[in-house]
Amino acid sequence: MRIEAVDLFYLSMPEITEEADGSQDALLVRVAAGGRCGYGECEAAPLPSIAAFVCPMSHGVCRPVGASVLGAVLDGPEDIARIAARVAYSSMDLLQAAHTWSGIEMALWDLLGKARDAPVWSLLGYAQSHAKTPYASQLFGDTPQETFERGRAQRDAGFRAVKFGWGPIGRGSVAEDADHIMAAREGIGPDGVLLVDTGQIFGEDVDAAAARLPALEAATTTWLEEPFAAHAYDAYAALARQCRTVRLAGGEAAHNAFMARHLLEYGRVGFIQIDCGRIGGIGPAKRVAEHAVANAATYVNHTFTSPLALSASLQPFAGLRSHRLCEFPVHPKPLATAFTRNGFVRDRAGEIAAPDAPGLGIEIDWNGVRRYLVETEITVAGKVLYRTPTI
């Protein structure tokens, strides 16, 4: 097969807020080859991601992503890896390229799985898709009482693990944060798995992050996620040395496998969280999963958008039986579920798994796409480089 077309669809909620919620817009990718279509999703601002696919060449290693993809052969996983290497080299100075390519790479795996009538996880070499324990991923409340109520609601909904993130944490005093953390623990109950995400709020201030450890440990928190900026490996390592029962988590901001490896090897995180929509797709995420196993760390997906992105994020560690936690957004914006016909429903044990269906196993609802589609055109020197594709 040869890649005949790559179509990018910019979707958005009618109003975008400052809330740290990545489900407010989306860039849906459709790749056509051999009479089939595969689908993926970029986890990045849609407009610059589109621009990275179509922009004029700036110089020899700052080429548009499309130049490396269109017309390329797609007959097996090795072809996806070859195209990825070409994008990485030819667009190395186009910093949005990794995000744009990530969604395309997912779509290529989806297409290849459909062509071979096999789920993506099997193409990655796994013999089985093991069940995962989804954690309800949500934001902290504005007050400890609201945090408590959100935790209790997820416990009542049957979630055994709940993550609270962002919101007021790290913006006030240590005592105020402790109140939220204890409210979260009380809300989910003594047996629930409690996870806390501070959204890089401490920059590289190890002392500020360490001041929250007593409350986290008193609440028997499993992990502290992203206390620092993505590249602050020294800060991660310094805080890891002070942790007794809490382990550090991070990696969602890695836009290549090297960054994730550095966080594991130098930052000493216990949980490495990878977003297939940022790191370059499913292939590099699988390599990070293998590296996590070799470093006695736990691989976890990062996903806060659609069922399509969730399916892609489950593939790289579908066959790892002991790596069980998976992120599961519980309050996505309507857009995130509108453009897919099917999604994930927890089984009687409260678990989910990567689908057994060919490819990623997710069908696109084009009526939902139309509902949130943002008609877009990019014109340079009178030449139209991009126009919203025909559905």
C-alpha cells in the first residue's frame, strides 16, 4: 500500500476556557491507503499541528511533515518506523512535528491493523490484551469539600482508583494543600488508590514539593505526578530521594522516547506516563514500556481526550499483565465522545482492555465530527496550503 492522503480535521467546543482540560478541542487524523482508512488523534493545539503538516520548507531539516508521509509505502510495522525516522530527521527543526506525526502514526497502525484483520497490540508482538484498572481522572475541586464530593462520587461510581489534579494545588499554602489531599482520601475511602497530579506547579523548587510529602504520605497516596517541569530531571531525582512511601510519576510531556528514558534513568520516577499523541505515536510508546520494565518502573498511559486516543494509549502496554493502572477521563467535554461511535465500558470487575477488534477498534461518527468541525484555510502567497477536507 502507498499512503494516498492524510486529512486533518480541526474540532473545537464553541467556547474554550482556561481549564486544564485537553478535551476542549481535537485534531482528528484520517489516513487513506490501499482502499482503507485509519484514524488517529494529535494531542496538541490543532492549528499549529495542521501548519506543521503543510508549511513551506524552511530548509533541509525543517520540512513539512507531509513531505515525509505522503506517497510512502505502508505494508508492515517496519514501514511505520521508517517513516517516523524520516520525519524525525527531515523535520528536526520543526518543533511541532512530533505532535503532528503522533496522530498520523496512530492512524497508520489503525490502518495496518485493519488491513491485516488484527488488533494493533498483536502487531506490537503481544499475545493478549490484559485488563487494566482504570483510574477516574479528574480535577481537584475549588474547595476541600468539593474535592471530597468528587472523590465520593467516583467511589460510588465503582472506581477503585481516583486521580485528582491541577486546580488549587500548589497555588496556596502547604496546609491548604493538605486539606485537599485529606479530603480526597476521605472521599474515595480508605481502600481506594489515591493519585495526585500537581501539573508542574513547582517548576524546579524541590523544597516546595517536598513540603507536601507529609500530607501525601499520611493520605497513603500512591504517586505524586508532575511536581516539576518536564525537563527538570535533577529536581525529580532530588525529590525521589526524599520520598518514603510515595513514588513520583511523570512523562506525559515527553515528545520523544529519549525524554522518557531520561525521566526514568535520571529523574528516578516510579511511574512513567506516556501520551501517544505527543511522544510520536504508538511505536515509541511501546519502546518506553519496554524500558520501564527493564528499570523496575510501571508504565501508565496518559489520556485526557477521546475514546480513540484512549484506545491508542492502551496498545503499547496491553500485553503487560502487571502494569495495571490506566488513565480514564470521567468528565470529558461533549466533543471528545461525539466523534466516535463506540468507546470503553468497564466490565463487572470495573476494568477495561485494549479492544480485540482490528486496528484500534474505534469507529468514527461523522455526524459528531460535523457538529464540532472548525472550517479552516491556510493560504500563503495566494496559494491554499490547507482547506478543511471533505467528510
